[in-house]
Amino acid sequence: MWLSSSDGLLHVRADVHAHGAATRRFDLWRIPGRKRLVMDGHDLALTADLSALRMRLSLSGTLEDGGAYVGAVPLTPGLRGQLGGFYGHAQALEGHVPQIPFVRAATRAALLHLRALQALDASTAGASHRDIAQALFGLEAVVLRWHEDSELRAQVRHLLRRAESFMNGGYLSLAGVLDSAAKPPGDEPVR
């Protein structure tokens, strides 16, 4: 297992000053997901996988099962962006399944942008149009549908023209920086 710096992790430490019934108690088996512990110097690195979510925590070597604990976060410039993740980790420590962030489905336009940029990369690397079609659509599609006036050849040419327009300043309108009246080809509404 590759261990990276624990600077960006939630640090779970034993709380020697805690007393009373309201004190949070550490229970490794209450944390949801598949868990792996690895010795990281004097501390332990805990990785818990829950569906598509991976949580990494730094556990103090003095922390005992059933012992009182506190969480500490590193004060880094990126702390504000990490607070949501730390909150999810704190929920997991209490036995709650953290909410998995919503992942938006890929749109037709996003797939078109992706293919156009892939085609441009291949073209600038010296690939032929047929090679580009094979990489994007598969060998079987090329064998069945590639001929002099095929729609597959037209599609590759369209993707290359689209990518070249992005390269020549069209990326500004795509990023929302420049509002152009003329949209790149392929952004027409589907009816």
C-alpha cells in the first residue's frame, strides 16, 4: 500500500482529558465499509472503502478501542475545501454512512467535447483518420462502416474541425469567459 503524507488527513487522537457519559468512544468496527490498517511510523493509517467513497484517517498509536477520542484537522491553506470531507469522516467515526456526493451523468455535449479532444491529440501525434476512428469507435465499427463516403469518416472530420475551433479560441466560450453568438458545430439542440 502506498502511503502518502498524512498532512491532509483527519487525525484521530486519544483524549486523555475526557470524562463522562457524553464522551465519544472509538470503535473501529462501527466505521462503515471495508477497512485496512497500516502502520505509519508511530501512528496507523486507516483506509475505509464504502462503495465509491474512500476515506483515509490517521489514527494515533495510543488510541484504544472503546477509548475517548478527539479529531484534529491540519491547518492548511486548502482547509475550507476539505471541511465537507472531514465532516463525512466524522460521521463515519460515529457509525453513520457518509453521504456520497452526487455525480452528474455525462451529457451528449461533454462526450462530444471529449471525443473531439481525443481526436485532436491523436491527429497532432500523427495518427491517420482511420486510426482515430478505430481508437474512438472500435475496430469492429471501422471494419463494418469505413469507406470513401461513410458517416464514420464524416464524424472523424467533424470531431477534428470541432477540436481545432476549440484550440483556436473556442475554448473561451466553452469555459463561459467569452459569449459567442456562433456555437461550435455539434451544440445544436437535438429535436
